[in-house]
Amino acid sequence: MQNYFQLSKNGTTFSRELVAGLTTFSTMAYIVIVSPSLLSQTGMDFQAVTIATCLAAFIGCVLSGLLSNYPFAQAPGIGLSAFFVYGVVLGGGYTWQGALAIVFISGLVFIILTATGLRRAILNAIPESVRQSVPVGIGLFITLIGLNNAGVVDINQGPIIDIVLSNGTLEQSDLIGKITNAPPQILEFGNFAKPEVYLTLLGLAVIIGLSVHNVSGAILIGVGVVSFISFLMGGTELPNQLISSSFDISPIFLQLDFSAIWGASGFTLSALFDIFFIVLAFTMVDLLDTVGTLYGTAERGGFLDEDGKLPRINSAMMADSVATTIGALVGTSTVTTYLESGSGIAAGGKTGLAAIIVGILFLLCIPLSPLVALIPTSATSAALVMVGILMIGSVSKIDFSKLEVVVPSFLVIVLMPFSYSIANGIGAGIIAYVFIKIIQGELRSLHPVTCLIAILFVLRYAII
């Protein structure tokens, strides 16, 4: 380890890397709870997804440590898992087996783009206004999901006239009465008489309180407090065994269904476009998330060179590319680098040994996977809202003094939660950016890839 990770050269020791790994793990261990809670909504086996999440995190962390020798920890991304569930399966009409096939394809695309250097070229082609606003939009999207799952906010079917026209069960007089007496709301406060709502708010209060005092693992502690209270109230029951000797992931292992991605109509131009934009969305979100996290945490650790660049960045990105591909095979969503790695770096982590320690700790979570069944929705909802709070901080990077920056950023931020789609937000932002540049007479300043992406999104919305 001394030779491979060059501990002395990097000014660190094994014990320091161990502490850094433990610190990073404590701040991101909530993924073992939150990701399976999201993915299981598609019909995937909950315990199998829990094991797959741990395996994917282990693989990502180990590859990151070995290939890049940086303390960057990786695991299935929350935003990407939300897109998998609400954008691809529940929103796009794909089966979870077909969605896994799309994640696998996107992983192969990541590998090719990283190996050829095109991944950085695509990053350079994405407008800065879009890059800076994507985390904010995803943060709001995740927050809306968390609040809705908890019952704090209810997302209705839409105006009552749409419901009536779809089922034709109300008389006209009844319809008028309902519209007059109870104006419909698409978004409204939930039923605060339900204990789940108060448990979510309690969990959020605990997490925020601990975070204010910089307590490591605040999200995990908050989830634990809510889970314990829910258990005392009879909301959850102890599993038959607390420690599992079974590591069965057969319900989701190698269940990729490439035929399902074409749907009932088979191979059509429309289906091809849909798949292309889903892969594009996965690529962009992962690219922005990974690169933003790498540079943000690398700056804190002093890893950037004199030119402000990160040496061995391709190795770090190759790690999440390979981990995403393998993760799809074992049954989970896209793997990305976690911002929580910064907590381990602040604790003194300097090398890939810290990342490998994080991976080992995720692997050790597998025997404890039955305990995840004790985690109620109210606990995971509080965690999702807190993740949203942390992600929205990127809004400070947006230059609100320039309308050509504000318009694309605004569309990205509002359309992700309002249209329930990360892809729609990205597409609208890029289209708006290109449109503004054209009317400003700055067509030549546009990157060709930016124009191509905008044209493809326009074709998707206007023609397909």
C-alpha cells in the first residue's frame, strides 16, 4: 500500500486514510437506504436492490481508488436513480428490465467517450448556464419526490375536468358543484393528520440540526432516529433475521431486457429517438455531476495543478463508467462520484486508499441488508429533501445579471420538477441558450455539439 498509493509522497498515513474512509462512508451511507427505496417502486426486489447498491458502490469505490489514486467515493446517484424511476420507468413507460438495459448502454457510451476523450469535449459543449443549473433542478426534483412520498405535499391527477372527461362518471350539475365548491389543485399540502408526515418533518429537523453543528453522518443519524420511532409506533416490524447469510440478487441479476426498450411497436424511429434522449440525459447528468464533484472536492484537497486542471481525471471518470456498466448487470442505476467525498478529504484523505476503504464498508453492509426493511418511507423522504437542500446551493454560481444566462438556467431549474423529467429540463435549457445566441448574432460562437443537441431536442418535441 505504501508503494502503490504513495502514502509518504502524498503526505499521509494508513491511519489517516482509514479515518478519511470512515468519515466519507458515514456521510454517504444513506444511499444504501434511499436508492433501494426509489428503485423498488418500479417493481424491483427490495432486498436484491439493496445488495446490488452495495456491490455497485464497492466496485465504483475500488476502481476509483485503484485507477485514479484519489479519495473519490462512488455509488449509484440519487438524482440518476430518481430519473431511472420517474423519468424512464414510471414516466416513460419502460419496464425496469428495459431501463437497466438503457443504463448498460449508457455505461458503454461512457466508456467509449472517456477512452476517446470525447467526454470532456461534450462537457465543453454544454453551456455554463445549463451546467450550473442542472444540480439545482435535480435538487428541486428530488425534493418534490421526497415531499410527495412523505405526504407533506400531494400531487393530484390534475384539474377535475380532466378526471371527469377521462371516466365520464359525473353529471354536468355535479361537475359544476365540485368546481365551485372545491377548486382543484395539482399541488397542495398533504394530510397533516397522518403520523408519517410528522415523522418526516422530525427526521428533517434532526438532520438539519446535526448538519448545522457539522456532525458527520447527519443524514444517516436522522434516518436512524425516524426508523426507531416508527418501529416503536408499530410502523415497521423486525425481519425474521437481522443478519443475512443469503446474498441472492437473482431477481434482478442479468435481467436486462434489450427487447423491452423498443416497446410494443418494435423498432421505430420514435422509439430510437426516445432511447437516444434517455441515454443523452443519463450521460449529461452523470457527466455534470461527476466533473463538478471531482473539481469541487479536488480543489478542497489541493489536487489541482497550476493550470487548475485535475491530473488523472480520465482515470476517475473511467471508474464510474465501468462501475455503471457492471452496476446495470447486477441490477442498479448509474454510478457517479459523490460530493460527500469532500468530508473524507477534509478529514485528511489524500489517496485512493480512502476510497477503497469506503468500498469495503459498503460491502460489509450486505449482511445487514435485512435491517433496511426497518426504514420507513418517512425516513427516506427526509433524506431526499436534505439531499435536495444540499444540491440547490449551486444556484449561487448562476450570474443573474445576464438574461442570456438566466433564461436557460430558469428553464432547466423549473422544468425538471414541473415536467417531472430531468431530460426535459436539460433540453429546454440548451434550446433556449442556442436561440438567444442566434438572436444576439453570435451563431459562430456556438459549439457544433451544442447546436446538434439543440436540434435533436427540437426534433423530439416538434416532430417525433
